[in-house]
Amino acid sequence: MNVPKKKSVRCATSLALVLSLGLLGGCDTMSGMMGKMGLGGSKTTLELKGENEVPPVATKASGRSTITVADDRTVSGSVLIEDMNANAAHIHRGAKGENGPVILPLTKTSDKAFSVPANARLTESQFADYKAGNLYINVHSPTHPAGELRVQLKP
């Protein structure tokens, strides 16, 4: 069987062009690109702020979350923090403006980072809450044991 090489070169070149021009919109990683293409959850970077806590917290600390929830309900990613002595981080169930129970503790991997444990997966009910915007991440400190930084997860 004789397969012309021109077609495969054109396809590879087209994909490279799409990626280099950022035509998939906001895909800064392969997992983000795959999510935009409908191949799993998309990776989104969200800012954690003290003002999002309930009640709001005045703090110089900040954070970034790159948590991914895939269509099969698996969860992956991390939270990076600055200017904070954090002792815990979790994914909680709760709508914006409401506090709720912990559903997934994150693992502290360094003084400035927490990650989702391997093989983490939401239940059907938790996934429905995620789709409705009713899950959030918060990071706790000795100064603010109820939470110093928070962000709602966005489907």
C-alpha cells in the first residue's frame, strides 16, 4: 500500500499552525488544548483571593489554581500560593458566598504548593455540583484557620 506523504505533512503542518497561532483560544498546555478539542477536561488557571473567603479576609497572600475536572469526573492539578504560611488546602462543596464541607483534601507538596492526590475522582453528586459552579478551593493558614484564600471552580 502506497500512502502519499504530502497529506500527512500537510496535516502536521496545519496542526502546528493552529497551535502556534493559538487558534484554540487560551490553550497554554496540551491538556488545555485537549479540553478545547473535546478530549477531556480543560485546564484553567484561577486566582485565589482573600476577598473571596466567607467572610472576606484581608491578606497580602495570593494563589493560582490549575485544577482540572475531566468528563470522567477525575480531578488533577495543583494550587500555588505566595506570601502565605499555608497548612492545608481543600476542594469544598459550596456555592459562591457560602461555606461548605471538604470533599477532597489536597496534598502539600512544598511550602508554596498543594496538589490533587493521584486517582482523585468526584462522585456523580459532586460532579453535578461542579457543573453548577458549587465547588470551591480554599487554602488555610494558622492566621486564618477557616480559610485565607478562595476561588470557585468553574466548569
